[in-house]
Amino acid sequence: MDNFFRYFYQDIGRVFRALLEAVIAFFNFLNYLLNFPMRVQIIQQYEEDFTTIDWILLLVVNLALVALIVLLCVLFAKLLRKIFRRYIPARKYDELVKQVKELKRDLIRANYEKDRLLAMKMDQFSGGEEEPREEPQKEGEEEEFVPTSNRNTIHSPCVDPQESRFFRLTSVDNYYKTSYVPPVYDNEITLAELCDKFRQYSASRLGLYYDLDMMRSFIASLGTARIIILQGISGTGKTSLPYAFGKFIENPTSVVSVQPAWRERTELYGYFNEFSKKYSETDFLRAVYEANYYRDPHMVILDEMNIARVEYYFAEMLSILEMPRQEERIMDIVSATWDNDPCLIHNGKVQISDNVWFVGTINNDDSTFAVADKVYDRAIPIDLDSRADPFECELAEPVHISTDHLNNLFREAKEMYPVTPDMLDKLEELNNYLIHNFRLAFGNRIMKQIGDFVPCFIACGGTEQQAIDFIVAKKVLRKFESLNLGFMKDELTKFNSYLDKLFGKNVMKISKEYVDILKKNN
């Protein structure tokens, strides 16, 4: 034990003595720094022999000491402030947080009240009347499909987005409850006028030039399928076409940039974060959800959709869009519903409204994946391989068109311009020829798409022959790419001759050009 005390005195004792000396030295430093009487006495001993330069140097040294004292005081005050700030009582801290939340809530309510007053003034100016509102579904009742056109009449109190796990969707609810004013739709426009005005608007307002047949194909595709694929080389305006359409109808297009790592549905829909207790909302989910509130057509662009495998992350959406009835097209978002969830989430599901179309852009190069047949079969592919020549036109105005009117135009077109019996016979002969020579055949889905696309294309100002040429090239002959065409060049040459014989000389221009490209590339 005595040995330990001797060790402790020689080793640890030295440490404590050094610490004590440091503390004493610090207080000596403060004593010398702040002992002004001592400093005055020392100055008095030497002041009789001081020259002018000595007095100047004395002044500089004392000013430096004063500055040092001020600096130390400021640093000490900041240190005390940090210490007292860090040790705020928990009860007081909770009260401050509560006050901040109440201030935010009051600010949101004030903004909502302001927006409501503005909406009432707009209604007074326009002479409009408030639409009847539908009561929310009660718990325990069987869920019924609410038509998309009536979704914006659902009424419920405004919810603070900060308190909801769906911040963006709740913000959408609050906007359409307080500020949204439906536009006045032009329900007299025809499909042909729509194509022509859209082309003029793109050229005069946006500097984007497209052929009129391209516009007809794009608009007719809206009446044929919910998915449109725009493919071709970079810089030909694939993304610009649906973007311009959103500008044209004054309902901006939603652009979703596909990422190479996408492999599942959560990349589109988002997911619930168990740690933050918030739902990670995507632009895709917001666009689909918000579309239930209005009746304008809306485009959702999947930009560079084949930079990841489309059949992975988009597989569930492909199945949903195949549902025959509109009320069956729903996205399953969450398994359980919370009290403050957004208004249009019913039993954890979101309706895909009939005013939404999905447009995928595809670059055909080595950095992308090949798109599976099941994706192409459910879509209308349009090739944009070149830019149209610029042309002069008058400044065109945007057009407000409702989805109901657009769907009525498509429905009337299918009644007025069905595929003629003679053309159906030619398609049957073409189908038999492809089965016999290439082991390929039309599917029921393609025949249905032909029956929908051709009338819509004719109503847009085109002809039946042009529509058949387009749909055969994009939907039927595209299947040739799965064949070993390197040994079938003679058969392809004969096939072009067969097209001239069946449909007329140089009638199927797009199809023949496509076959020629296949011959050159194989």
C-alpha cells in the first residue's frame, strides 16, 4: 500500500500539481490583465523619462490590452449563452414547439381563408354557382365507384399537410377545396380542328414543328390506348410532343425521369417510411392522384422509360390499365387508412382517372434495354426519326377541352368511320400470308386497336389507307424484329410486292419503308 502511495505521489500527483499550476497561472493572467492600479503605478515609475515615441507605444500597447479584454468578454458571453440555450427545461422546449406549430396552423388557415374569399369573388364575377358536394363515405359502408367527373365535389375539412403522412397529396386536396376554378371548356371543337390547332400552336408558340400526319397519329392514339410510346433518335422532339400538348390545353404535362436502378412498383408509387412515419410521395403518384380532381386531359411522361427494364417497374400498371372497366383501374398504395389521409384515397387505393394517358419516350441505343413485347402490345408506338421542316403560321391560342368531350369525339368517330368490310378482308388475307410465310399472326388485341385507331385517325382528317399503313407498320411488322431476318431478305422483298398487290401500288409507304430498313440492318 505504501508503494502505491509513493507511486501516486510521484506520477498522478505531478499531474494534479501541473493542473493546479495551470489554474493558478490562468488566474494570475487575469489578475495581471485586469489590475489597472498596478499598471498605473508602473507607468508612474517611468513617465518622467518617456519621450513622445514612448508615449505613443504605451498607448498602442494599452489599446491592445483593452481589445484583448473585450474579446475575452465576448467569447465568455457566447459560451454562457450556448450553455443556457442547451439546458432549456424540457417543458419550456415543448411549449415553444407547440407555439411554433400553432403559428404554422394559423398561417395555413389564414391562407385558406384568403383563397376561399378570392374563389367567392371569382364566382361572383363569373356568375357561376357552387357545385353540389358529395358527402364522404362512412366507415363500414360498401365502397362504390365515384365517377371521376364528380371527384372534385368531395367535401371534407382542410388538413394541415404537416400532420398528414401524405404531405403532397394533402396539399393537393387543400388547393382544390379552396382555390381551384374549373376552366370554360371548348366543347365544339372537332378532332380535325384539334390536330390543326395543336400543330399551329406548337409551331407559333413553342417553335416545335411536326407533320400534320404526326399530329393525327398522336391524337388518334389517345382514343386507342392509355399508353403511347414515342421512340427514335435523340433530339427529334419525343418529350417535346406531349409537353407541347400539355401547354396547348393549359394543363401542364407531368415529367417522370426514369432511373437506371428502377426495378419495382415503389419507384412509381412511392412507399411508407416506417422510421419517419411519412409516405415517400413521387411525382407519378401526385400526377395520377391530382387528375381525379379535374376533367382536363393529362399526360404523364416516363422520360427515357427503357433506361431501366420497363416490364419490371411498370408491370403492375400494365395489368391495371388492361382492366375492362374504368372503376377497376386502381392503384394499391397503403394497406391501412389513417384518419387524416388524403380525401381521394379509398381503402388505401387511388383511382386512375380516365383523363390520364402515359407517354413513354424511348432512345434506341446501346445504353438502354429492349422493350418487351407485352409492353409494345399494350401501347401505340410512334417513331420520331426526323424533324419536320419549319413553316409559317398565325399565332395560335391554347384550347381548353374536357376529357368527356374528347372521349365523345372518339366514340362518335368509331360509330361514323368503322373499318370497311373490304379492308377487313384485306387484313384477314395479310394475316394468313404472315402465318404461312413468317409464322406470325394478328392477335385479338391488335385487331381491337386497329378497330379503334382507324376511325379516330379518319376523324382527325386522315384516310383509312393511311391509318392501316401506320398501324400495320407499328403493331404488326414490328414483330419481324424477333425473327432471324438475315436469311429472309428474299422473303421480305416478296412481302413488299405482296403489299402493293393487296393494298395498291405504293399505298403502304410506311410499311414498305420499315421492311426496307429491316433488310438493310440484317
